[in-house]
Amino acid sequence: VELVESGGGSVKPGESLRLSCVASGFKFSDYYMSWIRRAPGKGLEWVSYITSNGDNMYYSDSVKGRFSVSRDNSKNILYLQMNTLRPEDTATYYCARYGGIRWFDPWGQGTLVTVSS
Amino acid sequence: SYVLTQPPSVSVPPGQTARITCGGYNIGSNSVHWYQQKTGQAPVLVVFDDSDRPSGIPERFFGSNSENTATLTISGVEAADEADYFCQVWDSLSDHVVFGGGTTLTVL
């Protein structure tokens, strides 16, 4: 089971970025998937999750209306479209399989997003 | 929104027992999960559903949950256990995920 994120980088406030997470080693379409982030010096913060068929998405209050999660079950890829980025969105973003009684396992290695003018 | 409270830090000598708490209103009625994150690495699930361990996690890691406090107990602490530890629940009322603020474990 492996999750590999990509798409991070350095952007200016107000700009957009799309993260990807490629899954392998399990039946991707059977699982909810999620994004979680950790800002420098801070703790883990849940960002979003999407149901297995992609019909329902949920967001934290801090990103609702700016971020959009989606998935392509034919390609085993999870996405996070991040718009109107703010400096406080600076963090390492992790994708994780969201299974069982709602725990995260495994996690990807993370991708760093830096928002700065 | 639901809040989980953890002590910022816990320090124990090697070989002793570390207890990391996670407080929340009636948390005993939730399933609590615990993650270990070492510096520069991705988080790893160490306890799920209050007290179960994923394969490969040593028996030294033990979870419990009752009333308003969940606890991660690490017995025979080793230098390799130094990390940040986070508790997590799913808030069924909001369909949101909640993490505790995290506890840094230092092995003296």
C-alpha cells in the first residue's frame, strides 16, 4: 500500500495550486480518502475527505469555499484543488486512506506548499 | 465544534512509562485513534479504535478510553519513541475529523 503526493510548491497569496496523490497496492475505489496538513510549528489539521465513489465531500471550516477535493477512481488518483491561497495555508499536505471507524492509514510522505509574497 | 485537549509535552527517562492524555467531552463514547510523527516523517497510526494496534506496532503501545479522557500509554520507553503524538476522532454530528493539538514526547 503506497500513497505518493505531488504538486506542492511556492506560490503568492491569492494564487492556486493542485495537489495529486497516486495510490497503489489496494482497491482505491473502495476507500474514503482524505487530505491532512501540518503547518510549521503547529499540529495536524484535517483539511478534507471524499467518499469512495466521490459523491460526497467534506471540508474544514478553514478551507471551505476555497479548496475542492476530487478523485479519479479509474486512475487511482486523489486531488486537492486549492484556490485563493493564504499565507496560513503554508504547510506540508498529506493524503491518507480514511478507513475503518474513521482512522487514517497509511499516509503519504507529504508535499510542501508555501504561500508567501 | 468538538475539541480534543492534549498536554504540549511529556518527558520520561528511558525504560519508564509515558502516558499521553487526550481530553474531550464524553470522549469515551467515540472511537479514538493515535498517531506518531517523528521529525521529517509522515504520521504513523499506532493505535486505532481506542486500543487496537496495527500490525508492526509493538505491544508497548497501549490505548484506553473512558468518560472524558483517552490515554496512550507507552511502556519501556526507548529513544526511538521520541516524536509528536496526536489523538483523533470523527465527530459524527458535523461529519468532521478532529485532531488533538499534539504532545511532544521527550526521552530524557
